Amino acid sequence: MQTTALFDLPIAPAPAATQRRAPLALGELPTSSVPAAYDREHLYSPSAQNIELIDHRPGDLFAPLPAVPQEPKRWAAWWREQASVPTPDFLGLEPGDEITVLDDVTASVVSTCRFGAVVRYALPPSPWATDTHAEMYVTRRNQFGHWYP
């Protein structure tokens, strides 16, 4: 009878560690699927209303978003057909990235679209609330590297 010793078992390779992407340098325009502009130390995606007035980097996949309609039914169509169209990235953010939002809150990018990136962040414990996380859109980054709506 032949017995198997511990060192005879095939060794499965360890799962590769996910590499965290380096954050984009402040003041640098990212390669992105949406247009990118840097103005007054803030990174954002310009709209079609002001694209001619500013220096910007065109988007790889999308043109600037058209003006937001004021009528509710037209706004809903604009949101469904243009603004919420999924993108591979938004201003260099990709799903899974860890970023800083508002002051010093760490958030994880959940998804990206032409309008912005949806991020999820932990809420502080509270005896009055049952939610542990919240989500919000971020559309701009300030000179300190913090993203905000």
C-alpha cells in the first residue's frame, strides 16, 4: 500500500493578488471614455454647452453630454438614453477602484456611466439607522484628490 505524504500533493498556485492602480496625478487629464477637462484645479467632464470655451481632452468613446432638459419627461429620456449609458471608466475611475470622497471618506467605485461614477461608502454605526452603506454619484475631483457630486 502506498501512502501519500504531504509533500507529494500537488501545490496549487496562490491566487494572484489584485494590483491596485495608482491614482491619477493631480492636474493630469486622464485617458477616458468621456471628455476630460481640468479647470481651476478641478477635474471634470465638460458638457456640450461649454466644450468650445475650455481646453479639454476628447473622450475615447463618447462626446460631451448635451444640455440637461428642464421638462421632466425630456429629462427622463435624456437620463435613460444618454447620461446613464454604461462606460468602461469615468475620468480614469473604473469599477473596483478605491477613492476618497468629500473630506476623508473612503469609497469603492461600483459602476461608471457617462454622467459619473457610482461609489459605495460605509456609514458610521447608528442606533437609529439600519443601513451600513450608502451610494452616491461622483462627477468631479478637487485639487486635494477628493471626489464629490
